Amino acid sequence: MKNWRTRLAALALAGLGLSALAAPAAQAAVIIIHGGHDEPPAPPEERVVVRRGYVWDRGHYGWRHRHYIWVRGHYVRERPGYEWAPGRWERHEDHYDWHGGEWHPHR
């Protein structure tokens, strides 16, 4: 009795694996961080030096321990055929949510 259950489970997992291969490639999940009730402060000026093969992911305020803290910008390796969309804070009901930066295919 145990043998047929094992085989059935293996067959079901194999089917799921094949269906995942047949599905179109999905973009990475966007992480949304629930922030504070007040709007984040205006970002300070950042000095950016152009680096070939990289894009600048500008600094932003992060939400840690119930208050905003500054997170410095950094370089991200370019991806051919894609453009970098920086992260952003968006108002949602009575608070702000952080939507992390992500790559978008060129149109």
C-alpha cells in the first residue's frame, strides 16, 4: 500500500516540475515593506560618478525600528535588454509602502 502512494506522490511532483518549465518565465517577486504613517523625508543630494557597465540605484529612506533611516545609493550591474526602475515609496491607505527597485525589459 505504501509503495503506490510513494509512486503517486513522485508522479505528482514530476508533473508540477514539468508545468513550471512550460510556464513563461516570471519576473522576480517585488518586496513591499510596510512603512510609517508619515511621508519619508526628502532625500539628500548624492554625488554620482558614471561607471561603465553599471547603473546607479539612488539612495532612499528605509523603514527600520519604527522610523526612517537613510540607505545610501549603490551601483547595480547593467543587464543587457533591461532598464533599472528605482524603488519608490507609495501612499497606501493610512501608511506608506516601499516598493523595491527592479529590472524592466526595454520596449
